[in-house]
Amino acid sequence: MRATDGDLDRAVELYLWNAAVAGALWEVLNHVEVVLRNVLHDALTARHQRLGRTGQWYGDPTRELSQHARDDISRAKQRLQRAGAPLLPGKIVAELSFGFWRFLLARRYTASLWPALRPAFRYLPGSDRRLLEAPVARLHVLRNRVAHHEPLLAEPLGDRYTDLLQIVGFVHPQLCGWLDTHNRLLATLAQRP
């Protein structure tokens, strides 16, 4: 109502548009999250094997991960066990939140994990992890706003779309092109009342 100066009809139109944008964003965010978690998992698995460690990287035998990350992994395993699902790597990876993956790009891992993660983003210009962390962090905030059904009216959604494309483009430019042609976000944004 504030955005429409009290015009109920326009407010309802904006509300419906906001819901449509949230749905379109959710689809695109899902694609980006899958790409991000898979390349990070693959890079960490390769590192784990190169270091001659047994088990899986998320078993964290040398306690490189933060306590919060270890707790996230533990909760993911517990959810799978409660559901009767096997504790397979793909299941655990899928059970971890976007926030878990986002924080693997944090400064605390610059010296430990980032050197192994950097090669997963072959098209990242330079080696500064902040070039990847910044757009991922912005999308993490946006994802949470979408998940909690918050208004997106004041969000710079065009900029966030650029972030989405940029992240997958750092993995491979073809992913960027694919994502750009396989979503309804831009068309939905253009329909704003």
C-alpha cells in the first residue's frame, strides 16, 4: 500500500507481480545453487584425494571447517537419517544450504580452501576470491528474502540477475548463455505494474 500511495488495486497488482518475480528468481537461483555446490564439492573432493585423506572432505578430518560448517554437515546427515535416506555424498551435498556453500568462499578459507576452489572457476578474472564471494553473498541475501516471502520491490533485481549470470559464467561461459535463455526472470521483471 505504501508503494502505491494507498491504491488497493495497484497494491494487489504489485503484490502479484512480486510473487511472480519471486517464483522466477527461485528457479534461476536453484540453477545457480546447483552449479555452485557441485563445482565446490568436486573441487573439495579432488583436494581431499590429492592430500591422501580417507572418507569424504565434509568429514573434515583435520578440522579445517568452522564449527558452524561442521554443525551444518551434522544436521544435514541427521535430516537424511531421519528420512531413511542413505548418507551418500550427493545426498549430503544436496542437503546443505546455500549459506553453507556461500561461507566456504569466506575470507577465513583464503589460505586453506580457496587455492583448491579457485580452479573450479576457470573464467574468474584473477585469483581474488572476493570476485566470486561478493556476488554469491548478495545472492544469499536475495535468496533468503525470496524464501521468506519478503517484498522485492526495492531490490536491484537487474543487478542480481547480472550476479547470477556472472557466477555461472565464472564456471563456464556456456552456462551463462544457457541460464540466460532458460529462465523467465527478465520477462517477469518487464511486466512490473
